[in-house]
Amino acid sequence: MKKNQIKTVKGFNEVLPPESFRWRMVEDKFRDLLEGYGFAELRLAMLESTELFARSIGDETDIVEKEMYTFLDRSERSLTLRPEGTASVVRAFNQYSFGKTSEINKLYYVGPMFRYERPQKGRYRQFHQLGAEVFGEASFYQDAETLVMLAQLFHTLSVEGVILHLNSLGCEACRPAFRDQLKSFLLDRQTSLCSDCQRRIQENPLRALDCKNPACREAVVGAPQINESLCDDCRDHFSGLCGLLDDAGLDYQVNSQLVRGLDYYTRTTFEFLAGDLGAQNAVAAGGRYDRLVEELGGKPTPAFGFAIGFERLMMLAGDKLAPLSSPFAALVPLGEAALRRLFPIHVNLNRDAQVTTLSFQQKSLKSQLKKADKDGVMYALIVGPDELSQEIAICRNMRTKEQTQLPLRNLEEALQELYHEC
RNA sequence: GUGGGUAUAGCUCAGUUGGUUAGAGCGCAGGAUUGUGGCUCCUGAGGCCGAGGGUUCAAAUCCCUUUACCCACCCCA
């Protein structure tokens, strides 16, 4: 690395070949699955008004307090690179009045998110999420459909050992009472909590349940459980969902400590946890957020959504994907005249798929065949001065070493035919 | 923001108590075979030893500073 070499900024990792091919395969599978369930893609802005995230994610959350890329632009507006996708989707849902044109809206997105954190395994400052949101459906059937769909995605990608953790956070009817109950529980044990949790008692007491500090974990043993104070509606919603998951044969663990780092969730919340991802073990997470659309200025609209960490998904799925396909044949010209003759055939054949390779560099037969072998082609089509004068091409089967002659005049059609045969 | 580790060729890594011109494997290029791939053999290109400073006759090696990367805490997808 040269002294003045300019490099990517810290934590902004790029995806290079051949990894980029694998990303495309996984992304395509995600799109196919989601579109099969009636979702449509939204391609949204990556830069938003800071206020959007402060209002949706919650200004007491770690994300908003210390992890956002926030700056003033030349007009002194406070802008933020999006740290997650849901806020933007809800903003768009309201801005473009999706709710008025259709009862149910199912939307998905794929793209980079930005959080200013110390990078480590499975965590980057620019990372990518595959996410989806469903608006206008309050039924627990929707929660179940979405969770089963996610499990299907993992199955399609041969990702194993991912466990669904599930909880309900209640709604505005039952959560306030629980919060108060939890608050007084925590206040009694205030001195044994970490400083973060002491601060959280007032603004975000639920978060203390999820703290990983050993002292806090011990202190919250015996804390009031949210699922014991759910209202009847929330209880029915949660047990209805669990019943549907049982019917679908989808395993899950109810985890009453599971709290999301974002404030907007109500009722169902979940995480898909993977055993072999190290410390960053949540590969997908989400839940229901029935109040957020209204809080961001829209009509009251129930909603359910999730996001998948693309990098984390790739760590689980990456090496199980099908190998990359090879080009079918190598065109091997010897001399300028042969190259010139083969060029139009080459470009015509590659219109829809990579059928042929062609070197423009006048390399030796030996090195061209070497390259053809490395590329894994089925055939090499050799055309030199001798073949040109006889109007033929030598067609060498790279596996059997068998060589036949093809008329140069119909070479394009002959290759086309061979290609479609295999 | 807090710890720990690492930094030598495109990649993976050796490099002794400081001592001539810094090494291997893989990869890349060429040749052995004037027009036939994989195996083998030979040859070659490719390095400011992360950067800056210091100690020394002499530094990849010792000291200081700094940066980047990795892992963990934290947070989360």
C-alpha cells in the first residue's frame, strides 16, 4: 500500500467480486420471495431530516443519542444518513398517501444503512439491510405470515441454526401500567444497576431488561414480566400468533426479556438469532408498530415490519450458494485477421448471457488455452491463418480433448446450438 | 467511548540473540513444447517490512508516537 493511497473510510466496507455475485444471488432470492407474497419495492432516499429519526426511533435510544451520522448541510439544515429503514418507509407512506390508494400496503427495500459504531465482526458503519413493512393490517395472521416468510427465506438459503425469539411489548392500553410497575421495581434496586440503566429507569425502563451487564442481569431477575400484564387484546393477539406458528411448524422461543432498541414497537417483537455469528448474533429482527404512522403525522395505521442484516445473512449463507457459472466457450484467435473475424460472433453471442470469452491481446495458443481451462469453458474454438484460409474453426472439447471442425460461416449459429444443448 | 491483538509481495504467512542483496507457498507472466490446457521442471516480474520519529557502526527486528485492520465490551441488523 503506497503512502498516499486513498482508502475507504473506517467501517465502510465494499463488496467485491466474487462476493458481489453471491450478494446478487441472495438479494434475488429475497426479492422473489417477497414479491411472491405481494410486496413491492421502494427505493428511498438515504439522507433524511434528523427530526424523522429522533421522532420515530426515539431520542432516548442509543442509535439517536450516539450512533447517527448527523451533520449540517450548506443551508444549516440538520440531516442524517439513515440508520435504519422503517422510519423512511413510514415517512414515504405518509408523504405519498399510500394509505389512501389501497387498504393494505406491502413494501420492501434493500440498501445501505449508516451507524457510527466501532466496527467489528458482523458490524459495520455502512451496512446493508433487506427489510419489509406491511401497513393497514392489524391481524396476528399478518405477524405469522411475515415470520413464516422469513423462515422460508432462511430455508431457501440453506441457513440453519437460526432461532426465532418472540415477545409481546403490549400496547398503549397495557404498557403504561407495566412501565410504572417495572419502574418502581428498578428504583428499588437502583444501586445495583449500571449507570446506563439508572438513567434508563425514567425514560426507557424496558431497555434495562435487555442490558447485558452481569450486575443488571442479576438485578432484574424476578422483575415483573410484560406477558403477565398484557391486556386481553394483546394477550389474544400474542396467543393467536403463537398458535399459527405452531400450526406452521415453526419453532420459536418466547423470551420475555426481548426488548427492541427502537421505541416504536408495540405488541409483537422478534429476533432471529444465529448461533455462529459471534457477538453480533441477530440476523433479522422487527415487530409490530401500530402507533408509528400516526406519530409521524399519518392516519392511525397498524403496521408490521422487519429488517435483515445483509452482511450477517451472507456470513451464514455465503459458502452454501451455488458456484458461479462459467462461460461456455473460449474463442481463440491466432493473429489479427482471426481476431477480427471472431469479434462480431463474440459480441452477438454475449447479448443475453456470457457464452464466449475472447482475448484481444494476440496471445499464444498455449496461454489462451490455459486461460480457457482456468475459466472452466466446455469448448475452445481455435482460428488461425490455416483455418481462415479453409473457412473453418477447430472446436476442441476441453474435457475429452476431442477436436472437430466447424464451418466459420455458421460458427455463431453452431455455437448457439451447442450452448442450448447443454 | 473502553479493552486486547495484529500490520512484511496481489493473497496466506516465515524471518533466530539487531548483522551483507528480505524469503516461502499460492497467484501472475514467460519458457521447456516454432499452433494445443490441467501434471512436472526452469525463469521472471512484483516490497519505502503500515506511517513518522528515536537508539545503534548497523533496525523488518529494540524504544516512542501515530494510523489502519481484527476481536471483545457496548450497541444492534
